[in-house]
Amino acid sequence: MAVKKLTILHSNDLHGDFLPKEKDGLVTGGLPLLSGYVQRVRREEENVIYANVGDMFRGSVIDEDFLGLSTIDLMNRLAPDVTTVGNHEVDYGVAHLLFLEKCARFPIINANLFVTMGNVRLFAPYLNLDIDGIRVMFIGILTDEVLASTRGEKVIGSFIDIEAAAREVGIIADNYRTRKTDLVILLTHIGIDKDRELAALLDPDWGVSMIIGGHSHTFLEEPEYVNGIPIVQAGMGSGQIGRIDLLYDTFMHRIRRLTWQSVPIDETCAEPDPVMEDLLSRYKGQTDAKYKRVLTHFARTLTHPARNQETELGNLYADLLQWESSFDIMFMGSGAIRKKELGPVVEYQDMLENTPFDDHLWMLRVTGAQLRRMILHILRDEAWEGHTEFYQFSKGIRIVYRKSTHALEEFSFRGEPVADGTDYLIAMQSYHYNNFDEFLGIPLAEVAANMKPRVIATSVNNIIEEYFATHSGLDSHVEGRLVVLE
């Protein structure tokens, strides 16, 4: 038969979203239902591939308490045919990731993460799958954000721009596609905007058939086509899964028809996988015994709907870290706050899942002129695409920024205009300190000349836990600390 059907299922950015939820009386998401749906499709269709496109880790104490081993165990049951590395896969260290790979009963690929000495790749760059006479090559590409997470591991490197990543795709295609290959599929954890850039750079003769992406948590209604290449992504979490159904002409060596949809995962689409339920309940039982205790109560549910705006949770966390401190302004990374909402009851587990990136707190001295440059860098045009580092600021600061002119129309602290020659003490977590030049747009060496930066706390979560334990009825509002005008 010349025309064959192939179904490709894909997930990305699970981020520890293991447990089902109830919404409008319907059970949605969770690994048992996700596994049940994958198994159902594998039973119903002849040719099925399931791919995971990175960021399995973080977001749940089930993941963090076992340093990712539990996640690998759960993913072994989910049994993807191919996975690629996301930026959060390196959160526990590259050496630990290589250990976790040994525990995985599924292949993990990545083409552009390597040891700088000798340019030795850490993972297999590609995987060929033969399914009913169709040969599919998968190539894994990682976002350059991994460099921020591995800044302390000097021996680890990555191609740091899309042009280099595109060249690497060409090298692999030229060298390993010479034997009969029907489809070349990129598994990219670089975000939808970078996917578009990458697709535009790909030579049609490399034969890339599609890009399945992750990282930007983009919910699509239909594929995007760039340079004739369809780009798809399945949002984030376990509440949906991407599904590609294509007809491939094995005689003409081309796709006859391709359809894509984002399938909601709920109790109407599949029966939960009982083995996954049992496995998950065992891990949950162990973490519940340690972390299911009430830490505090908020006055109401507080929200963090988007990373590139002032939020209620952002203000709360920035304020509590600045409270009774020796510095003036807390720069709280928006991406360090992981939940869209929190409260009114806050358990210890909720606290850890909301701020999983516990590290040191650094204090630095900046001039008003340097502070202005930092704020303008944070608010540059790329910030509104949602992929750059963004910050929540503690009370006292007032920023009014106009996008059209790229200008600060108001910039004050405690009611006084920020003066170029005035010094301010700011604080941030180690992740942002270690990537200061890139994230803040100013050389760390220039700022360090004002005062030697120093660690003022060894655990951000120690401060958060103590504050929550000693304060109840906490409330926070969006106050206009950051106002963005069109």
C-alpha cells in the first residue's frame, strides 16, 4: 500500500503536573488520564509515536523530593518513544541528568548540548524510528536558556543562537539522512518565536517535515506554517496533548495530508491507567506525609496570571523578601513564581511548588543611572513576547513605561524621582546574579565596582517559610508599581 497513516502524539512542559484536577464537575489532566489516552490511541491506531518535548521536571514536590527519579519512574510507565531535553532537565545538575538518563527506559536526544572540551555531545543528537515501513528521524534542539541554568558548570556548553542550531540540523540531516529517511521532525525546546526563526532558516533540501515545540507554553488552535514547515505545540501540563494524523505516500515520499489538534485530557476521552494511578499514589503518600501541613492562610486567593506584568503574588513575594532587610528593592524573578494562583489555604507543599528554585539571596549597590538602564533593559520589546527574564518589584518603586517611545515617563522610589547619582541597594536570587549581564543588560563588573556584592541569605525559601508561619491573613494587590502604556 503506497499511502500509510501515522499518528504522532506529543506533550511538552509537564512540569510535575502529575495529579488530576476537577473543573466544572469534570476530572481533567493528570498522568493516569494522560497515560490512559496514549494507551487508547496505541490500541486504536496501527502506527503511533508518542514524543515528549522537554521540561518533565519541576513544579511538584513529587518530582523535587526525589530529585527527578520519581518523574523518570512515572515517565517510564507513560513510555514515550522519544524525548528531548528541556531547560529544567538540568535543574538538578548536568551530572545528575546523565544519571537519570540511565534510569530512563526511553530514549533522550539532544543535538546541541555538549562538553566544551572536545565538543563531545552529552546525548545522542537524533533518533531513527521505523514504523510500518516509514522511517522517521527525530532531532532534539534545546533553548539557549540552558546556559543560564548551568552557568556554574563551565565544561558544559550549547549553541547559543538559532543560526548555529539551524546549521546543526543541516549537519545531522546531511550526514545521517542519506539512508532512506521519510520524515525529519525537530523536537525543539526553544519557544514558539524561536521556532519561527528556526523554520525560516532551514534549507528545504534538509527535508525537515515539521517542528514539535515546547518551552513557551503556547496553546495553538492550528499549526503555524513558516517556510512551508508546520509548527505545533501543546501548551503545558497534562491537561492536553497534541495529536498529528498524517497520510504518507511511501511511493512519492511525501505527506499527502496532515491534520493537528490539541486534545483535552479529561475523563470523557479515556479511562485512567490503573498502574499509573497506583504508582502515583505511592509517591504522593510519601510526600503528603512530609509536606501536607498548613503553613498560613491568605485573606483570599492571590494570582500570578502572567510573568510580564505586576501581579498580586509577585508583590507579596517581593515585599516579604524585602521586609526588615538591609536592602531597598527586591528584584523577584517572575519566572521563579510557578503557580497561577495560591491560597487562601497555603500548605508547606504549596509553598515549595510555588517557589521551587531555592537559592542564595545577593545584595548589590547600584546608582540611579545604572538602575534606569536595568529597568529599560527588562522592559525592552522582547519582554512582551514572554520569553525574557522579567521581575516583580518590592514596594516603594514606581515605574511608568511607554512602549511606543521606549521611555520611562515616571521612575521614582519612595515618592522621590530616581536620581542618577543616588545609590540604591537591590537584591536578587543567585540565578539572576549569575546571569546578571544578560538578564539586566549591564556588566556585573561595573556594578561590583560600587560595592562588592555579598550573600545576605542562604535560602530564599527559609525566609518565605518563616514569614508565612508568623503572618496570617496575608493580602496583596496590584498597586501600579509597574505601569506599561501602549
